[in-house]
Amino acid sequence: MTARILVVDDVPANLRLLEARLRAEYFEVALAASGPEALALSSAWSPDVVLLDVMMPGMDGFEVCRRLKAQASTGHIPVVMVTALTEQAERVRGLEAGADDFVSKPVDTALLLARLRALLRVKQVLDAWQLRADTVRDLGVEPAPVPADLLMGARMLLAGGGAAEAATISAALGADGVIVEHAAEEAAAWERLQDDAHDLALLSLPMAGGDALRLASRLRARAESRDLPVILLAADDQRAAVLRAFDLGASDHVSRPLDPTELRARVRNQLRRRRYQDLLRESLDRSLELAVTDPLTGLRNRRYVRRHLEQLIHSGAPVALLLIDVDRFKPLNDRHGHGAGDIALKEVANRLREHLRAVDVVARYGGEEFLVVMAGASDEETATVAERLRAVVAERPVVAAGLSLPITISIGVATAKELSGAERLIAAADAALYRAKERGRNRVEQALDEDWTATAD
């Protein structure tokens, strides 16, 4: 996994040492010797990760980290703080400044590379979602607002560990509104994580009655939990297991003896990243929904129904088509205004939707035309449905702006024949619809053999 790494340190020897180690792993590396230089390079070069020394003259690493996280253009870049300070309070201070991870000097190269790869995996996913969100924004769809509190009500499962440790963890994270559940054994933890209702998993090493690494691997292999943040809780003498856990997809690591403040900071970081990813996904889902929905009626639009119809025909399933037109719609618009016309279209759409099967797709095809696609319906069922739709629209007028407007529809029905494509099917239904208009409107007409012959010609 290659990436662009910005290394920030005021000591040239430290810069060169880290540069050599990273280039040996085929990372692209840029160097900065001060806080202002790091901020400028981060904006101009867009690194994938910033390795940031804490102790620098002028602007220290904590301030650089805060500024990076405060800028929209750099706030998404993971920051790993590197320091010779060993006090727990300094580690927590770095995490609370927005750092994504913290490593101590002298740098353990294997552990650093494992942590970098874990951060890069997450960043690649977030970058992909962010790119889609930016595309959606360019199309004029605004993202959903960010909730004021991203942590309150989050659920975490502690897998393994004893009751006393579980109580300590629950008390620490409860201060942030995080709900902690405890499953002492692997099998019980795996079963609970099947509900997809947890926001994070904390895996304790060693795990009584199971293997924490196997659980991490199973979580990453399952599509529903592939993006679930996984933190490993292990002692310093379990370094090999921690490295293996990162290889298997662990997101972070907390050392024993457990410091509740550091645990809170790391959990907060993981949950914020998870919630941010969820927001990006929700924004994309919302934009896709808008892209295939007619804004006036709330029905599917022409783009969606054409694609749906083509897929059904390609699958070989029986397909029937109802092409529907609101009778004398232009005179209604001209006489009563477009507002009344819009109300009429929305009411027709509602009546059509209410009297179709859940598997049927109804769309606004354009102007005052609607298209219904029925999969697996017989000719008799299709004719019955078409007549029912005609009747339900005609049975009572539409009320708009104090007016009672009688509305009727004409329907052309066609059933897909062997080797008929979407264009021919729609054309045959259109020919039947035209005949319904000619014969007085407010009626249903079936496509005839000559309609299919005309479409072939």
C-alpha cells in the first residue's frame, strides 16, 4: 500500500531517518522542518498521513495538529504525533488536539508501519466517500447536517477481559454517553455483533474461551462489519499479537495498564471517524434517491424506470407495460394555471401508487405521462389493473384552489413479446394509448398485432 507521507521534525537527523525507513517501504515522502512549513505543505501537497514531531520551537506539534484539523482542506488527513515524551498526559493531550495516533521515540518501525497502514485503509474509504459527496454537492444536493453530538448513545462491545476491567471501561466511556456491553468469550461476542447495531468493538488480549485475532479477522471478512472500528486492548509484551491485529484490520491499539483518559480519547476519535463515514454514506444514498425520483410527484423518474424495464426484459421475466396519459391536461393548465395542474398530477400519482402491487414500479415518464412496469403479471391481471387505475382516477374529482376538477386518464397496455426490447414495448403501448385517445379518452386499450408490426418497421 503506497501513500504520501509528510514528516515534520525540526531535527534534520530525525527527518532523514524517518524518510529512509518510509522510502524503503515505497512511500512517497516530503519533509518539513517547522510548523508553518508543515501547514503550507499539507495544503499544497495533500499528504495521506502527517508524521508530526511534538517538541518544535515556535509552533509545537499540538498547535500544528489543531490547525490542521481546523481547516476544511486538511481536517481529514490523519495525524500521527511522534515524541520522546513518555508521560501519559502528553499522549492524551495529543489525542485531544485531534491526533489520530501517537508513537514514541525511539520509533518502533514495525509498529509505526502497522499503524500507518491501518490509518491509510480508513482514509482510502473516507476519500472515496468524500469524492462521491463532493460530486453530489456539485450537482446541487446539500449534505445532511452534522449532529451536534456524535458520541451520545453510541454502542461499543467489549469482547474479553474481566468484570473489573469492564466496569472501569464502562465508567470511563459512560462519561461521553457511550453505552458499553461486555461479552467475555469470543462466541458470545461474535453472536452479539451480528445485530449490526454496534458502533465499535474493543477486543481484549488474551481472550478467555477464544481468540481476539480470529474475531478481528471474522469481523473484517463479513461485509456488514467490514468498516466497524476495532480497537485492541493489550499489554506491551504482546507486541507480536498487536502487529498481527493491525495486519488483520484492527483500527487502533490501547495499552495496558489501561489509562481511562487515553481510552476515551481513542474511542472518541474512532467513533467520530465512523460517524463521519456514515454521514457521507447517508448523503450519497440521499443523492441517489433524489437522482431517480421525480421532485413533483415523488414517483420514480424516466431514467430509473427505463433502466428497470431494460433489466426485466434482459432477465427474460414476463413484463407488462401501462403507458398512462392525463386527458385534456393542457386545457386544464391553460384555464386554471400550473399550480392547479401540479396538484392534479400529484393526486393522480398518489392514486396510481395506492392501487398497485408493491413489486410494480410506477414513474412519471414526462409531463402528464406516467409509466407502470409490472413484472410477472398475466395479460388478464394487467388488464384488470389498468381498468382499476382508470376507474380510481375518474371516480372523484381533484380539489385544487377551491375548484373541483374532473380528471380522467387514458391507458395503453402492452405485454413484452419474445425478443422485444424496451423501445418496441414502449412504442407498442404508446400506439395503444393513442388509440384510446382517438376513441374518446378515459379508456384502456391493449396493443394489437399491428402495433407491434408498426414498431418493428
